[in-house]
Amino acid sequence: MSIDDELRRRGERVIPGGMFGHMNAGTLPPGYPQYFERAEGCRLWDVDGNEFIDFMCAYGPMIAGYRNPQVSAAADRQRQIMDIGDGPTRLIVDLAEQLTTQISHADWAIFAKNGNDATTVCNMVARAHTGRRKILVARGAYHGAQPWASRRTKGTPEEDYVHFPRYEFNDIESIRQAAAEVEGDLAGVVVSGFKHDAGFPQALTDPEFARAVRKLCDDTGAALILDDVRAGMRLSLDSSWSLFGVQPDLSAWGKCIANGEPIAAVLGSETYREAAAEVFVTGSFWYQAAPMAAALATLAILRQEDAPRRLDHLGQMFRDGLYEQAQRHGHSLLQTGPPAMPTVMFEDDKGFEVGFRFCSAALREGVYLHPWHNMFLSLAHRESDIGRALEGTDRAFGTL
Amino acid sequence: MSIDDELRRRGERVIPGGMFGHMNAGTLPPGYPQYFERAEGCRLWDVDGNEFIDFMCAYGPMIAGYRNPQVSAAADRQRQIMDIGDGPTRLIVDLAEQLTTQISHADWAIFAKNGNDATTVCNMVARAHTGRRKILVARGAYHGAQPWASRRTKGTPEEDYVHFPRYEFNDIESIRQAAAEVEGDLAGVVVSGFKHDAGFPQALTDPEFARAVRKLCDDTGAALILDDVRAGMRLSLDSSWSLFGVQPDLSAWGKCIANGEPIAAVLGSETYREAAAEVFVTGSFWYQAAPMAAALATLAILRQEDAPRRLDHLGQMFRDGLYEQAQRHGHSLLQTGPPAMPTVMFEDDKGFEVGFRFCSAALREGVYLHPWHNMFLSLAHRESDIGRALEGTDRAFGTL
């Protein structure tokens, strides 16, 4: 019996269903490890010593490499002085200044732990500012596991969704109609950097849609809330819709802004400052200094290495390679989303049957892919890593 | 201008209201620093170099001393191997086993970041298990800053509270009545380790009340949800109502269980395991290994040093000293809550006027107290620290 199996047996007894949430390996093809031992750069080792080139980056947080020496040094140095206390350190000011300088729409910052803390605070600020209740959310989008933010409704009364009408992402008519139906009560519209619903092909944001949402918010006085928790810093070092010249009023950040140290951020424009000061939001660990030190170090690296351009290049190299291999092996791939956050599926693959076999085979070749969730590139991936990963996927295609 | 003032000026520009949440020094008497520089043992230094014996313990998370060498070593060692990845490490199993062994009612564990994540997950599990909607919450209690969990309603539609009827803590008749009013739809009852509402005198849990709540839940099939985020591990190394022989069905933990490393936990009994497996709850940083290593180290220290007994002793020493000083200086103190989590107010002190002056004076003597929130003792406080703090409070009484 493998060490992973032993741990699963123990885990079954003390963790509901064996594992909770998105890291439950039960949702992955056979052979995927549940438990990991070691992480470095773009590589992971499971508890049985198997080594993988990782294309999930811990589902996003890792962007500058696991155990990045500069980020770790900054966080460790801060931990040797002070992490928590009865108030924050000066780093909270430094980080708020950095983010409001870097992100065009931002005039102020609030820090939290979960990306979902940040998206929820955005809603509260939008409601406090407008005095209205309704927040439009794209059907199928995920803004965290809190009841309002997720499609999964087990344990949540229907009434919790009553103020969150749905619209179709990239569909101007649907969002206009959803807004019209709650006329006079529209507090905000939540959008994502792009359409990255798990289990579906991804879709880049239609710039026309982005501009129409901005106009809708301007016309109605509702807040444009950009959830950049997942896409943030990988498409742009500004907020993701800046690519189309569209600025949100409020934006939510998390995952990779401190390369895996736990921190999330709410950024907002001047108009929403007063409401943000009136809303009471907080948490025991929201003022932790070490993740702020890590964030400052991470943001510096992302700027120095022009992360979005670099990740796009690496992702495109991987995408091109997979395309060529699929052609050669006679498969039709469905590659969607931005190259820096690629989703790889097979055409007409009901239940991800082919995808599961492909990912299992790639895993055996030391390449950790995901069959139904967008993946992530990092600055720790070098061209040689992409090349080596492609050697693995080529052999994986060969087994199909 | 002090460094604190300079940082406040910069902070005003980039943080709404100068600071968000419970660490906004604007709610404290004049002279309290907003920004801190260094932490060690039971001592804090602000950015201007002032040293304090700290009685807030970062509002609870610190229980074994700031930068406790054993806890830091465990967390740092883990960070040098792996903190985040595409799944958890074996530490999640070790920690779930430790907690389910240590906490009588617990058969399983789910980990999160904020205490409020844990209290919210408890509600979801209770609702998923019962198929009902209503959760009774004590009037004035705080279970986190998420809308349902807090008294502060800015930015929250009234409808968000519709499934959270209020009752009076320690009032058996009021909770029976609240339950009767939602008969057939009662999913759970949320209680705290004791009544620790900020801004009010505290109240220990009446054992009769605890037993009546247990019976109410048994009779109705509702979940007894214990929010032990704040009181946990300071009154008992089991869940806090174990002191009266009352076991909850679900309990929420956070703050001090990893001595300040960010982790929260939901613990539950066998009956609720299936519902817990059906509810989808997760977060980007919920599987972090370093805080789990810190939690294992912290829990070992708490057991070795019999933390509740030791903190009770230290707190009683502080309470007795304050009582004697107040008598001698002609003041009537209102000391409430358990000695390990003391609240110190003055009788008939409208607007905390005397309390503010006393706390400001104590601060100048190097003693960091809080005028309207419960305080926290830690294992890093030695009798000599309590003695030194009492010298400071004696001089502070003298200035009133």
C-alpha cells in the first residue's frame, strides 16, 4: 500500500468525505495523489516520492515559484521581527501604497485572508455606497465558497440568493435585462477577469461586453466589481479589464499576490472610500505582517520580470506544443482561456473520459495537469520545463 | 511628529478611515499606537520604540508567546519543505487526528482561515443535515464580520438576517421562545464559550443554560454550534462547555490554536459527518501546511503547560492586584469574564470615560490594556510580568 493510500485511510476517519473542497483528489482521475510532501520552483513531490512538473500552481497562488528565495526571505525576515500584534506594522501602508500606485482604479486598499473575503467586502461596500441591495453575478461563476458566491447550494437557503440575480457572462443583452429587472435596487455587478468557470471551456472577456458593463454601471450608479482573485497579475499587472481600457470601481484580489502567503485585498476608487470606511470588516489574521512582506516582494518580482508577458509566452509555447501533438496523434483538443491560464479539454469528450485518461497518462510521465479546471503558469516554469512537460504529454497522447 | 503619526498620515490616504476593522486605533483612548514594530514573548514595541507588556495577545491569537521558538521552528521547518501545493501534506491528517482526540465531541475536522469561515461552515453543515433554515444567534454576540455574524449592519440587506433570529444569552426562556417561533425550521443554535460581547461586561455561561440549550437541541433535532473561536483553549483544552459536561454537535475554532499562524477549524460529531462531506467549502489557503505544523506545536505546548490552569492563575493574580489597587485608590472596578480573558471596566463609567483615562495612563506606564474589549493572558506572561504590569497600573490609578 502506498503512503498516499495509508494517509487516505487515516484521513477518511477524521476528514468528512476524506477531503473537503477543491483539493479533494476524488474529483480527479485515478492515480492522482491526495497528499504532497515537497515543493520547489515549478515542481511538486507527492508523499510517495513521485516528482511532477506542476501546471496548477496550488490552484493559482504560486506565481513566482514554490519557496521562491526572495519572497521567502522577505516573509521570514518579517516573521523574525513581528507577524501579528495589537495592530498592523508599517508594511500595511507600504503595501496599500504599492497597490494603489500599480492598479489604475485603486485609491485605497483593505486586506483580508480569503479571496472570498475580498469579493464579499466588495458587495458590502457597493451596498453601503448605493443604499441598494441587488448584486448581479454571472451564471456559473465562482467567487468563493461562501453561499452567495458559489453555485453549490447544499446547506444554503434559497433566500440567500434572492439579492444575487444571474446574468450570462459576455452577453450584453442578458446583463441589461437583469439590471432592468431590479431597476432602482442595483448595488453592483460582479465580473471576473475572464470566464473561468470550472468544468467548462473558458472564454476571454469580449471587450464590447466590458465596455457595456462599464456603461451600465455608469448609467445606473451601480458599482462595477471586478473579481480578479483568480486571473489577477497573470493577464496584466493592472486590473485585468485594463486590457480593454475598462476600470472597475472595486476589485478583489487574492491567490498569487503574495506567492502563496495568505492575503487577499479589496481595492477601490475614491468614490467608494467613504462607504468602505463605514463598513465593518475584519478578521483575526487580516493584519499579519509576513504575508504583506511577501506581497511586496512578489509584486516587485512580477514587475521586474514583466510576468504577464512571460507567462503568456510560456503558456503559448505549451499550447502550441499540445496542439501539434494532438494533431499528430489524431485528437481534437479544445484549448481555451488565456495562454497564461490554459484550459485543456478534448472536443466532444462527455464526462471528460478522454481527458481523464490523458491526464492520468501525463501524470505517470511526471506532468501534473487538470482535466476540467483552468491551469496556471508561473515564473518558475522555464522553457526547458515546458519542453520536458511536452515530452511527457507526447507520450501520454501515445497511450490514448 | 512621531513615526506613528507619519504612518497614520500616509495610511489615511490609502486605507479607508485610516484603518479598517477591530485594529483601528481610533476606537481606543488617545495615545494608543496604530502601528507596531516588534513582538516577543508577552511584549510589543510600537514604531516609536515604546515597549508594552501586552494584555491583548493580538486580540487572542497569541497564547504561547509572540515568536514562540518551538512554534516558529515547527512552522519554519515546514515552510522549508512545502507550505502550499496542489493538495495538503500529511499534517492535515495529523492535525485532524490530534483535534478529534483532544476535543470530546469531535469525530472529524475541516480547516479554514478565519474564525468566521468556521462559524459559517457550521451553519452550512447544520442546515445541510437538518434540511432546515433557521439558526438562533445570541443578541449582541459576534461570530465574525460576515453579515450574518455581526451586529453591524452597514452594507447588509435586512433579508440577510431573516434566518438568524436572536435570543438572550444565559436566558433559558428567551431561547425556548425563539426556538418555538421557528418550530419545524430550526437548523441550529449558535452559542459562545461565554458571553464576551465587546463593549459590555462579560458573563460566564450559566451551566443550567448550557444544559437547557443541549436539551433544546436534542428535542428539536437542531445542531448545537459552539463558537469557541475566542474562548477556545483558554478555559479548557476540550471545548469550553465541557466544563459543564455539555458537548456541542459542531464547534468553530480559530485565533490561538496555532499561536497566530492563520488557521481555523470546524469540528463535528459523527451525526454531522455526512452533511459535512456534502457541503462544498474551501479556500485558496485552507490547506497551508505551515499553520498546521504551528497548530500541532501549539497544542502540544498547551497540553504540556496545562494552559487553562496556568492562564487562570495569572489572570486571577492580575485581577486580585487590580482589585486591591482600585480599593486603595477609591475606585469601583467592574471585573468580568474568566480570569484568563479578563474584562476591566469601571462601575457607572458612561462612555468609558474613566476607563479611557486609566488605560491611557497604564499605556504610558508600558501596560497595554483595552478599555471595552475582553483581554487575553498567555503562557508567555510570567508572574514577574504580572507584577511589573501591576506596578504600572498602580501608578495609573494614581493619576485618575
